[in-house]
Amino acid sequence: MALLFINIKKKEKMENVFNMVNGFFGKMTTLLMGLLSFGIIAEVLFGSPVFGMSIIENVMDLIKMFGDNGVVGLIALVIMYHLLEKK
């Protein structure tokens, strides 16, 4: 009986750790998407790169990379969309 209780406690702890890590990465993704949006808007408004790098050029290079890879690039793009999609 004690062994069962210990296993249940370990399972609860692992679920808590997983939820904490999942929440952390979810919040970091939200923060980075906000910074990306801010960088694009600032670069469009002011016409110069933000933080020393051109975010629009980097996004365009990323899209070009997906386009150059054909079907594999399309599959990767769909996977990235589903990872970043809010539920």
C-alpha cells in the first residue's frame, strides 16, 4: 500500500514539473512573438533595423528558406504553425 502511495506522489510531482516547464515555454513563446511583432512594426515605422538587426529581412529569409525546400519546407511550415497556434 505504501509503495502505491509513493508512486502516486511521484506521478503528481512529475505532472507538476511538466506543467511548470510547459507553462514556462508557453510564456516565453508569447513574449518572443510580442517582441517579433514590436520589431516588425518599429522597423516599418522608423525604416531602420531594430536592435541592430533587420527583423523583416530575417523573416523574409526564413520564408524563402521554406519556399526553396519545396514540400519539406511546406511540411515544416505547417508544423511550426501548429506549434505556435494558440488553443
